[in-house]
Amino acid sequence: MLSAFANTLKIPELRTRLLFTFGLLAICRLFAAVPVPGINGGALALFFEKTAQQAGGGLLGLYSLFTGGALENCAIGAMGIMPYISASIILQLLVAVVPQLGRIAREENGRQKLTQYTRYVTVGLALFQGYLMVVGFFEHPGTLLRGFQGNLVTDAWLSHPFFYRLIAILNLTAGTVVLMWLGEQITQRGVGNGISLIITANIVARLPAALERTWQMFFPGEGMESKYNFIHFIGMVAVLFVVIAAIIAVTQAQRKITVQYAKRMVGQRMVAGGQTYMPLRVNYSGVMPIIFAQAILMFPQKIFQLLGAQSGALGTFFAHLSELFSETRGSMTYYTLYSLMIFLFSFFWVATTFNEIQIADDLKKYGGYVPGMRPGKPTADFLHATMTRITLAGALFLTVIALIPQVMYAQLGIDYLVASFFGGTSMLIVVGVMLDTMRQVETHLLTRHYDGFLKKGHLRGRR
């Protein structure tokens, strides 16, 4: 494997692509450090530092993790690339349910049109989210950050609220748009999916802080005694390796459906038939079910939390409900609902993005068939049943991976930033993107007759 990394520098084109990718990722990280004009970023960073345990969990902590700390710094990249991800998800779901968009997607230049629509939706979402962030987060931080005292807006801008809002919204929107453009440049001229690499770089950027807090767990300082010992350290390392190995195995796991093609005439030429396979991924939905489940479960908890602020028996009742829906409490109610939501969204995502009827029609159109299955509806029913079974296994895997950091944080008292690297969304994204990038780099190596990262020459999916 070490020789494969050395070989990447021997290929001029691949070396240029790698340097280009790393250079743009370094520029993306600057967006997490440049503050929005008129914002007292030091006050917010100090607040996050003092309330590291409380601010680490929840959707706000997940958002901060994806932006690489830009949210805590009130930087121009505080929204990160998330509006683009939201726009992509919206367009992908609309393609499955809106016939007009479905026809555009099947056209020759349909993907380019959908990409253009995604950019327009990204700008709209960025303007909307930027306005909410400026009004609700910067001007009234106490509504989102419980216990925050003071004002994030500097005194010079308090007397010009309109210009402050306009400049802050434009800065946040411009930061998201530039990050989107940089991601597209990495995809075209670099190595790997640029948007995914930007998210991965933001997550990995929090690794030094996680290592520092891990050190503080075992060596809290002079005069303080740690509740963790060497056995806990060995256990954490073992869990980390097991989780990474499981994610790699399930991410590459596939159910290969054999497809046979008969001989057919294409124009005046006879095309020979052959046998191939259709790969159905076990974890077809990726990390989306976990993100959806965390986002939706945040709403009832926040509503019950606001209702529980009132006095009387009714306020006490809503406060109790808020604790049941709080991930920081680690209640069985939250774990059960969280698991059910992951299962639900796993099947929902597959139902909306995997069109077995269209796949069966395309196979019939091009003379392909699944051995033992008649073309048309029987093939579609077979693909539906097969995908349902492997989705069940993928949903179970996602549930276990998602609960590991939650249990470590709520039950074992481990810092949320440290626990987030032992599973959950961040680990799934990092491992998945790294595997995809390694496959693309390995393709360049093999086409130039170099050995790949493995002795057998290529990364293979599991059966």
C-alpha cells in the first residue's frame, strides 16, 4: 500500500489532480476562519468552549461538525455546503415523484439541467437560511443557545440593522456559493466527489480537537483524578477499529443479480449477448436516514422544551416530555424512536430512489433478463423483494452505528466530539468518501500499469 501512495506521485496527471484537490480543500478551510463582518466571533467561540458537552449534541452540534467549526466562529462558511446538499436531496426526491423532472433526467442533457436547477435552489436556500441565521442566531442568540449572555453583533453595527442584515446575509450566501463552485471544480479537475470531500475535510478538521479532549479524559490535569484508565483506552481503540471495519465491509457489500443479454440486431450489426451482474448495495441509502431521523426528532424536543418553560403542572408535564425526547438524557424513548425513524427513512429513501419497474423495463428493452425470471413485472417483483431484504440488513446496520456515539455520550459520559468519531454520520461519511477516493486514484494507477492499494490490484465489493 505504501508503494501505491508513492506511485501516485510518479504519474504527472494524477499528481496534478491530487495537488489541485488539496489546494482547493485548503482554500475551503479558510472559509471556516474568516468571520462575518460585524460579528463578535470570540464571544460565541468562548461560549461553545464553556458548554462543550451541552453544545456538542443535537442538530446544532451536527451542523457545526459538518462546517468544520465555521458555525462556532461565525465565519462566512457558517452554513457550509449544507444548502447544496439540501437542494440535491430535494431535486432527487422530486425527480422520483414529479413526471416532468423524471423525463428531464432521462434526456441526453438532463443531468446538466438538473445540476443547473440544483444551483438555483441552492442560492434560494442559502438566502433563506442566511436570513434565519442572521435574525435568529446572531441577533437573538439566546433563542438557539440557551444560557448565552450578551450580543454577537458589534456596537458599530447595532445602529445600522438593515445594512448589517444585508451584508451578513450576502456574506453567508456568497460563502456557500463559492464552496459549491470549489466542490464542482474538485469533481471536474481533481480526485473524487468535490462536495463530499469538502464535508470530509470539515469533519477531519475537528480531529485535533477530539484528540485533545481524549487526552484530557485520561489526563485531566494536576490535582484532578480521571475516571478512565488504561483498560478504557484499549476498549475505545478496539471499538474504533471494529466500527471502521464494519463500515468498510457494509459500505462495499453488494448483492449481485445476474443479468443475461441475448443476441440482438443494432442497425445492421449483430451484437453478441453476454452475462453480467447488477450490483444492489446493502447500504443503499447511505447516511441520509440518520440525518433525517436526527433532524425530525429535534422538533418535538424543542417544542416541548418551550412549553415546559411555563409554570404549573402542565409545564412540568411538557418538561418531562422534553427529557424523554432529549438525546442528552439518553432515555429509552429517544433510542426507540430514533431507531424506528432510521428504519422508516431507510425504506423510504429506497422506495423513492430505487425504481425497480423502470429497471425491469430497461432490461426488457435492451434484451436483458434475470435468469429464472420472466421479463417485465416478475422481474420488478423479484428486484423489489430482493431490495427489501437487503435494505432491512442495511437499516439494522445504520441503527447500530448511529446509536454507538449516542450511548457513549449519554451513558458513558464521553465528550460528544470524541464520541462522534466512533460511529454515526461523521464516521460513515469519512469512511465512505475515503473509499470512493481510493477507488478513483486506484483507477489511474491500474490504467498506467501500476499496482493498486491492495496486493490483488483493486478494491472489490463483498458479495
